[in-house]
Amino acid sequence: MFIKVTTSGPRRYVQLVEAYRDVDGRPKQRTVATLGRLDQLNTDLESVISGLLRVTGKTMPEALPTPALAFEPARDYGDVWALTELWNTLGFDRLRQIFKRTRHNIDVEALVGVMVLNRLCDPDSKVGVLRWVETIALPGVMAETIEHQHLLRAMDAMVEHKDEVDQVLASLLRPLVDQDLGVVFYDMTTIRAAGLSQQSDDVRQFGMSKEGVIARQVMLGVVQSAEGLPLYHEVFDGNTAEVTTLKPTIEKIVARFPVKRVIAVADRGLLSTDNLAELQVIQLPGGGTLEFILAVPGRRYADFVDLLASFHAEHCADAKKELIGEVAWDKLRLIVAHDPDVAAQASARRDTLIEELERKAAQWTSTLDGQDGGKRKRGRKLSDGGARARFYREVCDEHLTRIIQVDLKSELFTYSINERALMHARMMDGKLLLVTNTKDLMPEEVVRRYKSLADIERGFRILKSEIEIGPIYHRLPDRIRAHATICFIALILYRVMRTRLHARAAAISPERALAKLRRIQHHTVAVNGAQPVAGLSNISKEQTEILAALAIKKPTLKTQLTLL
């Protein structure tokens, strides 16, 4: 006999059923007793069970004790695993050999790696790094042993051995650089710096930031390859003129990466007459000369008005689509790219601004004439000096001082339109001017290479957003430089991740990939007070695909090592 649950309509019943064979030997079942509805059974069934046990001489088995489980907080693992593997496979672990010969008794290379990984996973201050390591399981590192002073001492060691660190970075980047044609892009940005104290040789200086305001800052110059790989960086004083940084930076790149040909591409703020002369005498290790592509800043367009007048009249005035040409200038090539749609939009916007300013000027002039004629109005009386000051300020705000010329010396409010300047401005609308000494590149190729410079601007945005290089809270100049190096290494890892993801056509950004991998968690549980057992959460198909695109093996648990 056995217990069987049968269903009748919406109800379920518990029955005692007997199995038997009929006279022909066929197996049959018959119900011996119905014990009741399953949802209404109570202690009556327990008494039946107890009676059966008593008759058979058996006892009720004891219930198994509930195990005592102790769970530790889950820790992020997948993202730091991927970055650690990337760190080692790219060769950053070679830094360990440098710092083994130092006076420090800490693992400087591991501490630098921790700070770099923090910039990519959850950027925070150096004190914030200590809070962050409590939320992750860092492969191969006992994060609990890290102290704030260890991080600062590691940064000091980086500066003390800057030349050797730079050599290691160059050696691991060199195989990734095209040895036949090295196109390098150079640009600068400003990084806000906090604090009011003044240090000797302080790099934190007040200067014009990229946001257009005066701020205490440092300047960061970055060189990258045509493939978007960061090659070199340098920190300059916050009030350094950009044009003075191009030549020494390019010389360092030429010495560090022995390519046969280098074409330096830089933006508008780095063009000057002195720069052109200095760049043309730089010699490459193989004996060749440095080639360059520099954009002409808008404030220098007036220097090319006469030169471009005939080119504009012949090619651009009636153009219906974008065109690219060139003219000779000072023994160099001046590449001209003209977009008629952009030109029309720029001209229309300027004309609208001029029309609005002239309308205001006419209104103020009418008010002044009325006052001179004895007409009274409510409110404060308008003066010629007040109207002149307000009008001049608005002209300056719209950057139209060359076209709308306000007479600041006249006692009366008066201005004039410089028709020649207006004609020149319309002629330059929609034009991109590039100066180059390359001989074999077609004008279209020169423009294409320059437009690739936009990628370095994206690198700056990554430094300022995902990596959060600023504001900088360090006081000491060497600590500021070490912080910039940490962020620069983080940018290298980011760009390598981006390159590998793009190569596998993975429609995901590095930061999104790290967010997905972060869901791979490290868990630790102890059962009944026994030795804790560690394990990883399941790895999804999407996470497996991301790891494969990054050429990184699946996470495993590694032995944790102390940093001391």
C-alpha cells in the first residue's frame, strides 16, 4: 500500500491505495481509505502516522537541524579581474622590477595598479581608494593591508623613478606603433586644481581654462597615435603658453619611438611663426625631418586674406558642395577645405547678430536724440557714455569688434561697420586652413588626418569624465605629476579595451563592458562555523562574450598576497 494524492475538480484528496493483481494477473489499484482533503489535514493525520509507527515498533525520525550559515558581503570581482589580466598581459607588471630596487618595503607596482584600476572602476580620492577596496575582491592582493600612506609612498616612488617608468611604458607601447609611418596627434587641456596654499615650483597656476574662465589649474599635454593609443603625456604649469610645448614634446616622442617617419598633427592653439621654424629643423633618428600638419587659428585668418582672395573667387564663391584645394605659402603648403553649407550658416548667424546690434543701437540713438530734444521718459536718463559702454560690451561678447567698430574716443555714441572686415569674414566662413610640409600626401589625406585629431579630444573627455582626473586635490607638484601618470595609464588601458571591443564588432563601450563584468561577484560563506568557502557567481553568456572580445580568460579564484 502507498499514499496517493488524487484531484477532483479544484480539490485534492489524500488516499491510502492498495496495489494488487486480478485473476488474470493484471496489476490493479484500489482505494482502501480516503484520509481527507489535502488542504484540510491537521493533527488527525499525525495520529495515524504515530499509530502505525507504534504498531511496527519504530520511532519518528528527528528533524535535521537547520545549518548555521554566515555570509560575508558580496564583493565586485569581474571588472577588477579583467583589468588585472589586461595589466599583466600588456606588460605593466614589468614595473615590479623597477621598484624592487627601491628603498620602499611595499609592493609599489601592485599599489600603482590598485590606483589605476580605481580610476576605471570607481574613481575617487586616494582616501576613497581605501573605501573602494573594501567592496572588491582584488585578484592576488590582500586589499585589507593597504593604508593611505602606502598609496602616497607609491606615488613618490613613481616620481623618483620617473625615467625608468617612462622607459617601461615606452617599451610596452612601442610594438603597437607603426614603424614605417608614425602619425602622432598632440593637444593640450586644462585640469582644475584645488587648494589655496603655494608650494615651491608649484605647477598649479592661474590661467585661462578651456571653459573660458580664469582658474587655478595645471596643463596636460597628451600625444597619441593615429589608432588612438596614448603614447606620452606631460604636466605643465597652469599658465604655460601652448605654443611653447610642441617642439620639446615632439623631440621626446622622436627619441622614444624610433619610427622612420613622424607626422605631427596639432590643433589651432599650437601654431606660431616660431613653432614653424623650430619644427622644420627637428631631425628624426633615421636622418629624416619631422613633418607636421597644423591648423591655422581663426585670429590668424587675416594673414591669409590676400592669398586666398583669388582661390575663393575661383573655387568657393559658387560652390555647391564641399571642396578641398591648396595654395603655396612661405615655402609650405596651405590646405584649404571649404564647406558651403557651413559657410552659409556662419554668414547668416553673423548677419543676424549684426542686425540685432544695429537695432539696439538705433533704439538707444533714438532715446538720446529724444532726450536732447527735451522729451522726458520714466526711469534713469540714458547717457552717450552709458550707451557706448553697453553697446561695446555686447559687440565684444559676440566677437565682432573687427566688423562693428565703436568710437570710444568720441563724446557722442557712434559706431561704424567695417565693410572690408565684413567681406573678409564672409570669405573665411566655412573654411578650414591647414599648414603642412608633407610632400606626398594629397590635400584630402591631409584634411582626413587632421580631422582624426578629434579622437584625442575624446581622450580628454574620458580623462575628465570616466577617469575623473580633476579637480586635483594634491598639493605637492610631484604628487600632481604622479596622479597624472596614474590617470594616463588608466587611459591606455581604456583605449586598448576600446580597440579590442571594436575589433570584435562588440557594440559596447569600455565603461559599459566593465559595468557588465562587475556583476560577476565574489561570495564567501561559512557553514556551522567551519572554514569559510569562497566562490564566484555564475558567468552569463553576455559576460563570456565580453571577456572573449577583450581576449581575457574567465575569472578564477587566486591566492591573495599581502602588499607588505
